[in-house]
Amino acid sequence: MAVPKKKVSKSRRDMRRSHDALKSPSYVEDQDSGELRRPHHIDLKSGMYRGRQVLEPKSDF
């Protein structure tokens, strides 16, 4: 059975876990509508993605 040879210090342990923190999702302002949307995602209200019409626009908003 594998057993660590030395104790891992609190500093080294916490530095290893520094990448585990939850990050808040980023949003960008849409150039056409001015609303916030996720980057690299389709705007569901207009159906546009990168200047192209990808989906039918939703009219029930």
C-alpha cells in the first residue's frame, strides 16, 4: 500500500486546491441588442450567433 514519505504542508496542499474554487460565469454585452449573454453562445431572443441567423427568433418574450 502506498504511503506518503513526508507530510504535505498546509501551504502546498492549499496551493494544489487553488484551482478547485468556483468561478462566476462571464457575460458579454451583445453588440446588436445590448443585453448580456454568455460568450460563444447563441442569443436566444434574436437567434443570432456571430452575425448569422441560426435559430428562429422567439416572439413570446
